Amino acid sequence: MASRDDTRWGYPALAWEMAKAEVEAALVEHARRRETITYADLCAEVRAVHLRPYSWSLMALLDEVCSGQDAAHGTILASLVTRKDTGIPGEGYFKHAARIGRDVRDPRAFWADEIEKVFAVWAEA
């Protein structure tokens, strides 16, 4: 029987790692094409695990995927993931940005600047 340590957010650890790779590849591809992706469409691109938009597991997966990329490039890769109804990231994105020291007093301006930084990083990669 698998121990609790063999799972991440209720998914087998190997499937979770595969999902992380799928999410990272999808986000990088969207960055190279200079486009965003909705939470729902990102979930549909992940085959390794079943994710639902706005779920805690999706947020945890995005955090794990983006933390290394963000540190390496000084950007927030999750800037590409947006709500279908507003066209911008959800509230949690802005809370996370504030926690890591970003100035989000004007959320739309912050996001617009951040997304251009992400596009620039991946245009050169």
C-alpha cells in the first residue's frame, strides 16, 4: 500500500511530476506564442492527472511549476493563466505577487507589465 508520502494533492507522485512537466511545457509554449491560456484550457491540456479550474490542486501545481521558473527568470510564469470571465489571473495570483514583494496596487497595470516580461523571456529562449 502506498504511503501518504507517495502522493501529491491526492495524486500519485509520479503522475504529479508528469503533470508539472505538462503544465510547464504548455505555459512555455504559450509564452513563446505571446498568448494567455485560461485555467480551464490549461486543465484540458494536462493528461497526467484530472485537474479542475480554480481547484487547490491546480493552484499548488502552478506554484510548484512556476517557483523555479520565476526564480530563474525574475518573472511570474503563471501570469499567462487567466480567468475566462475577466481575461486576467484570479485573485490568488495577485495575493501571491504581493507576498513575494511585487507592487500590485494597480493589478491590471502590474499584470500587463508582468506578462510582457514573461513574453520577453521566452521570446529569447
